[in-house]
Amino acid sequence: MPVVKDFFIALSNNKFMNESAKKMGPALGAKKVVAGVDIDSTIDTVERLNMRGISCTLDNLGEFVTTRHEALEAQQNIVEIMRRNYNANIDAHVSIKLTQLGINIDKEFAYKNTREILLKAHEYGNTFVNIDAEKYEDLVGITETLDRLKGEFKNVGTVIQAYLYDAMNIMNKYQDVRLRLVKGAYKEGPNVAFQTKEEIDSNYIKLIEHRLLTSNAFTSIATHDHNIINHVKQFVKDHHISNDQFEFQMLYGFRTDYAYELAGEGYNFTMYVPFGEDWFGYFMRRLAERPQNLNLILLDIFNKKNKEKIAVGAGIIGAASLLAIGASKLFKKN
Ligand SMILES: Cc1cc2nc3c(=O)[nH]c(=O)nc-3n(C[C@H](O)[C@H](O)[C@H](O)COP(=O)(O)OP(=O)(O)OC[C@H]3O[C@@H](n4cnc5c(N)ncnc54)[C@H](O)[C@@H]3O)c2cc1C
């Protein structure tokens, strides 16, 4: 339902809502998809997942970074979680967002912040650092930063969004770099991105197959889509591609039993684990991808006594339902 998707994407971009939600603490069901606000609870979550044979990539949540101070604070949080991971001897690396490290303030500043994280990652067990893909308007900045860093560091990689027309070209530029392949989470226009699920899924499969056949670098296939996962399982079998070449990834809190099943079958598996106070934008993007995730909110508001949370949660559900009803009437008319 594109109207509902647009609604949640608009909420994810709303600075006022993000700030208010931060003060509220993870609510409306967000606790199910965010590991915790602090490092201790995040490390507990990683330990639990490690025991099931699942590695983790940790995302220090943070949207709307507009000052150098905020970017440096984010960088320090990321370095601190790497240090704590190393000391706790757990199987986890970090996923970072260059907007959080100041790319929209000053590219050189963001590059230096990212380089510092990579130097520390080297010091703390030479762990991998993934640069997440964000909005299309940030793509050039992200690839330029990666291009500067990948010569110096081997432990850095990024994400390819299958909804972009140019995804194959971007992916092929990074043959030797570890990559995560995803469908894409933001709202992009028809000038740059496929708009239908069929087109995106088809391009996603093309990318996965091409990458697994042509690159020796490690590939993460990040999806909750059982059709894609089944396709990959058959494809690697048919083409004798070793399990060491790739892994599956999912987001924390979604299809957990399925994640355990895949790890139990012997596939490498990494869970993307977000933590921190800035949960709202991340959570709204998850609702945009799959409006059924609203059930997380419903479960939470029926269990909560806090009136403010009930009001906000009910407001979001009400608005989304009205939009859905309005859109379906419109489609019927046409
Ligand atoms: C680990 C990870 C990292 C990511 N990193 C990025 C990034 O850096 N940049 C970016 O733009 N995007 C990122 N994404 C988000 C990604 O781009 C997609 O928006 C998101 O994964 C939703 O697409 P999907 O492939 O899971 O399948 P969808 O197209 O959302 O779902 C396909 C089908 O799978 C099934 N399904 C999906 N979810 C569930 C569920 N919870 N329960 C039951 N069935 C379900 C349903 O049958 C559904 O129709 C990441 C995703 C993951 C998993």
C-alpha cells in the first residue's frame, strides 16, 4: 500500500517526532526491534545470539545529525561499542551511517571520523566496519568516502540497494570489497529507482547471482524474504558456491525463528542489531516496509498503562488505517 508506506517514511523524516520519541524512550513496540538504549543490554543481546551461532552487526541509532559535536559523539559511541565488544570477546562488528558521522556537514570531516573508526576497529581485533546505504542524495558522498578508505583498509565494506537502476554498476565497482545486498529502504523517485516490488525483487536476484558468480569477496544477503532466501539456497547448490562465500542477514526482532533455522542449517548468519535512544526513524522505516509490523505497536499499547504512549501509538495506527482506507477507495474508484 504505497500511501501507507509514504506516511511512515514521512514520519521517519520528521525531526520533531524523532526528538519527542527520543525523550520517551523506546516505546510503541520498538523494544522488540531495538536491542536496548545502552551498551550493556546490547552486549547481552549479542551474547544470546552468538550462543545460537549468529554473529551481529551493531548499529548505533542516530538521525538528523546537524552539528560537529553530535557527529563526534556518535563516533565516540561507535568506538566505545567496538572496545566493549573486543573486551567481552563477542562475535560482533559495527554498521555505521555516514550522515551520522557528519557527511552532510563536511565530507572531509566525515571521512576523518570514519577513518578513526577503522583505525580503532583494527586495534580492537581487526573487525569489519560496514558503511550502510542511505538516501540516494547521500550515495555519491558514501562511495567517494569508501573509495578513499578501501585502499588503506581491508575491513571496510558497504551496501548495494537493488531498487536503484544503477545498482549493478555500483556493485561491480566493488568486486573486491565485502558487500551487503538489500532491496532498499528509503523512498526514491522513478528517476533513479524501480518502483514496483516485482522489478525490485527481479533486480535483487540478478545482483545476488551475478555477485556470487563473479566476486571472491564476501557477500551478505540481507532480506527477510523466504522466496529470495530459498532461491539463493538452490542457486548456491546448483553452482557449487561454498557457504564461506556468503551469509544471510536479518534485522533484529524480525523472523527470529527463521534466522535460528538458517543458522542451524549451517549457513553463516548475521543479525543487524540497532541500539540507542534514537529509535523512531528506524522503527518507522520498518513499518513502511511492512505495515503488518503495526502489530508490534498494537501488542505494546494494549500492555501499557502510560496514556501518552497509548495516545501516540493509537494516533499512528489510526492515521495509517485512515490512509489505507482512503487509498483503497481511491483505487476502487479508478
Ligand atoms: C540486515 C539488514 C540490513 C539492511 N541495511 C540496509 C541499508 O544499509 N540500507 C537500506 O536502504 N536498507 C537496508 N535494509 C533494509 C532493506 O533494504 C529492506 O528495506 C528490508 O529488508 C525489507 O525488505 P525484505 O528484503 O526483507 O523483503 P520485503 O520485500 O519487505 O518482504 C518480502 C516478503 O518477505 C516476507 N516477510 C518480510 N518480512 C517479514 C516478517 N517480518 N515476517 C514474516 N514474513 C516477512 C513477506 O512474505 C514479504 O512479502 C537492511 C535490511 C536488512 C535485513
